[in-house]
Amino acid sequence: MERSLLQRIEAFLKESAMPPSVFGRAAVHDPRLVSDLRGGREPGLRLICRVEHFMNKWRADRRAGHVAPEGDRRTRAARGLDVRVEA
């Protein structure tokens, strides 16, 4: 049986170490997307396509080595990955 969109997103969040609000903002400009889906929001076909495209593109970019350190500012700083370049 095919997994639901929310299940695929949850797996992606774990894989990418990306916070839900960062994912929603990056994928569809909606920081509440994941919390709304967890609360029962039913996504339309267009939303599903946009989210799937974002996840597929992110994975392809990661395989090609084009993805920045995973997570957001806070998680990168906690891991010691947040490097600032002084001009």
C-alpha cells in the first residue's frame, strides 16, 4: 500500500534533519504545512505535486553534493557546522 503524503514527509524530515517549519516554508511557502497535515488537513493534488517535487529535487541535489549543511541555523550551530565567512 502506498504511504500517505504525511508519512513520506515525516521520513524526509528524519532523513534531512530539517525542522517541519523550515520544510513547509521551503517546499510551499507555508511554515504550518506539516503541523496542519498532522492535524488532519487534506492536501490537494497541486500541493502533493509541489511537495514531492521539493523532496525529489533536494535528494538529487544532495546526491550531486549541492545541498548545504542539513537542518536550519540552530541545528547547524549545535553541530558546529555554521561557518561564517568574513568579507
